[in-house]
Amino acid sequence: MRIIHRGSTSLMDFSLRCIYNVKVEFNWDDANRGHMARHEVAPSDCEAAWNDPVATLDAGEVNGEKRWKTLGRSGERELIMIWTLRDEAIRIVTAWWVGRRTRK
């Protein structure tokens, strides 16, 4: 996984735990499941893409919460996920499938 690291030790520490196959916890609730469903993405798609990442980039901050953008593969398709860390769990805020517009 390629990570652009900009001063967040929590992301770096978390990334190292992922490399060493420590179990990753996901934070799912009706809000993020519903938002992703509008994009025809299921939690299982995100978990598969998380395990096959291409790149992770700093996506800024929203309401004081640090966000990252990860591109990963789920099956034969590529998925973009916006996520944050909450209580040492991954919370996928939103996700969508990469289409022709996104590839440009």
C-alpha cells in the first residue's frame, strides 16, 4: 500500500498493524450502509477492497475529523473509499465504484 503520510502518527501506526495482519475492525451503522447503498456498494465490497489496496491518500479534514481516500479492488472492479479512524476501527464514510469519469 502506498501512503502519503502528512503528520498523522495514528495512520502510520494503523498501517503497520494492517501490514502485519492484525485484525482490522470496521465501524458499520445504518448511516454509512445507507449512503453506500445509494452508490450500489455493500460493506463486503469495501472490506474486500480494503484487503487489496492500490493507494491511500490524505483527503483532508471534515468537521475536525481526519479523512483518507483509498483506492482498492473488489473482484474485477475498483472502488474508492473515503474513511476515517474512530476508536481504532475503520469507518467508511462513503464509497463508489471507479467509472470512466473517475479514471480521467
